[in-house]
Amino acid sequence: MSDELPAPHESDPAESLDQIREAALLAGLEDYDLTDADLADLAGEDEAFTEEALPTLAIVGRPNVGKSTLVNRILGRRLAVVEDQPGVTRDRVAYRAEWAGRDFTLLDTGGWEKNVTGIDLSVAQAAEAAIDMADAIVFVVDATVGATATDEQVVRLLRKADKPVVLAANKVDGPQGELEAAALWNLGLGEPYPVSALHGRGTGDLLDAALAALPEEMPQVEVDEDAPRRIALVGRPNVGKSSLLNHLAGAERVVVNEEAGTTRDPVDEVVEIGGRPWTLVDTAGIRRRVHMTKGADFYASLRTQTAIERAEVALVLLDASVPLTEQDTRVMQQVVDAGRSMIFVFNKWDLVGEDERFLLERSIEKDLVQHTWVPRVNLSAKTGWHTNRLLPAVDLALSSWDQRISTGKLNAFLGELVAEHPHPVRGGRQPKILFATQAATRPPRFVIFTSGFLDPQYRRFIERRLRETFGFEGTPIQISVRVREKRGPRRK
């Protein structure tokens, strides 16, 4: 590894003091062990913004065969709701998972059944949507029961979809179960992998086979810097995404389709807003499936994640006429996790009475205390009231998302911060901040080199003061701490 640190950037005379400070701090870092990744971050060269695409693996099967238990086993934590009865409704359906160093999207579906009605029909349609969107499928069968008529119907559905399928024979806890699993060769899907989702038996071999069925590489599309900026309208159902989209586009752009089939590839719309072109990234509101309550919710959740990852700024729509829900909070966290800029849009504000607005404001401040950095616009998508306030908020959020702080200014800021509020002494030692740099933008990512671990509270304090000093309204900030040891004396 080369020990040569990147030279400080050339600057004009107005920034000479910052550059001198940066050079001095960089020289001090030469006494510490730095990795190649450290040196790359110190260079501070942004990578091109690309649309991330992960392969998708769907877990399907009839009700009560252990699909959600298998999902929890793969994720390594209990996220999917599990009960010992068929037809359990799940709040979340799409998860980011990792196995053997490879990331992928994992879909947990409801049990598929034929000739059902009501909610059961919607759950079955949602499972079919998952099959359509997946790159590969894990078909779960209860080995203790064997292949049922419903399982054989699912096999027909999978063959029609023409997707790679890995057969999981679940609830195999011993040699007898392996004999029962062997009988599933008759389904004609190849080798059944005996697993116990409850105890973890055989899940490693199953995942190896499933990942081998996924595409090796997914297309990474680099976004043209000169192209219109990309906006996603996201939020739970019935908050007014479609109405706002139509109002911004100045036309009825929303397609309403009662057919169960859907297109997999997102379709973006270039519209002119405020005299400028913008790309509205396809969301659940653009291609909406009516008369499918549960199925629509399932499909919308998949679309929401995709739209967020392909956008630059997300307008998170919230219904001002009802209290904030857990689903609203989940969408907000999706945007933060994806590192996209964000604006809260409280729709239907005109339905709130004058006397209620004070109490509503207090409630919003309490509910969104963790997101005080997000700009908020109160409007009515139906009437167009205050929609003219959206563009200034979007411009502010995107400029924050793109903002870069010079290394000299950043370290001067941290120097003053530490002088005023030093880190608490822990175990007789006080960690020292050696150097900091902004390693990337979109979103702003800061790397702080220290001589010891920084408390989480102190990290949050640094983020809060960063926002107070430099703004960063509307964008998440990522702060990573690198603890580096001083080199020992070199041997001759």
C-alpha cells in the first residue's frame, strides 16, 4: 500500500488559510496506518450517480408452508410476521438481503391458492405479481405433507412464468424428513433441497442454489448529468400521489388499469414544471391497479423502493387529515436508507380547520422530531393550493444533496467544535479527531479519522452542528468514523 497522501487541492487566495490548515493536518496523518480505502476517501473524488439494481428472489408457495419463517432465517432477524396458522397478513413484503457477500432483494409473499375470493384472492394475485417481478423463485413445499393439488397448481404457474425455480422442501428435521423430501422429485422442478427454516438446517445449500439461479450482473445505468432531475412521488396508498402527479404534469397522466397483469419495467414521465423539464419517476401512483386492495398494497411497496432508488429527490406524501402511521414512517426510512434527498408534502391541508392547525403542527413536530432537517410543504393536490411552493423546496433539497464542504472549512469547523465541546473521557482516554473530509456527495458522506471510538451521541451532535453551520436541508448525512492507530517505530 502506498503511504503517499493526496495533495491538497489548489485554491484561490481567499481560501489559502484553509488550505494551509488542510496540508498541516494531512501531514500529521502520515504517522498513522491508512488503508487504500482511506486514501481514496481522502482524495474525495465522487463516483458517477448510477441507478442501483439488485436481483430479486421471491419466496412463494401455498399457505402455511413456512415461507415467512424461511425469510426470517435468510435475513437473520425476525421481520416477517409468523404465526402457526395460514393466511397471516404481513406489513412488509420486500427486504434487502445478503448471502456470501452478494446483495439481493428478497420478496415474502402471501400463500397462493386457486379459486379463492376476497382478501385471499388479493393475496394470491400479489404472489403472482411477485413471480412476475422476480429474477428467480424459491418454491417452498411442506415435506411432511408432500405435494398437494395446490402445490401442483403453483408448479403450473411457475412453468408459465418461465423463471428459474429452486425447490425448498421445508420442515425436514432428520433422516425421515429427507426421505419425504426425496418424493418431491415428482414435481418435475429438479432437486428438492431439504431445509428446516425453523432451525436453519440446510438453508445454506438452498441459498447457494438460489443465488446461482440469479443473474450474475444487473444493469447499472449511469445518469446523464445534463438530464432533467428525477423526482419520485412516494407514500402509502390514498394520500394523493396520483392527484399531485396529474396537477404537476398539467394533464391526466395516471393510467388506471383493472387488469391483474402489470409491466415490470418502470416508465418515467418527462414533464415541464415551472418552465423546466423534470423526470417523474414511475411510482405506484402512475400505474395503479384498482379493485385489488391487498395486491395493490403489495405491488405498491415494491414500486416504492424501486422509485426511490431511481430518483434523486423523493416527495413523501402524507395525509394531513389523519395521524401519521407506521407505514408513513417506513417510507421515510426507505428514503433515508437509500440516501436520497427528501421533502415532506402534507396533502389535504385544506381539510384541516383553522382551530385544529395549531394542534396538528405540534403533533407533526413531535412525530417528526428525528427528521427536523426535512423541508415541509403543506398543500392541496386536488385544488392546487400552495403547490407553487414545491419547486423552491425541491431546489433546496437537491442543492443540499449536491453540496460539498472544502476540507479546510470542515476541519476548521471541527476544530472549533471540539474546543467548545470536547468528547467525554471514557476509560481514562479521550479520543482525538485527527482529520475529516467529505468523501462524497449525493448524499453528503463525511469520514472522520480519530484516535479512538466516538460515542453515538457525539456523532449525532456533530451532525446537528454540521446542519446548523452548513445547511444540508432536505438531505440525509452519512458520517463514518475511522479509528486509526499510530505507526510504531520503523525497524532499520
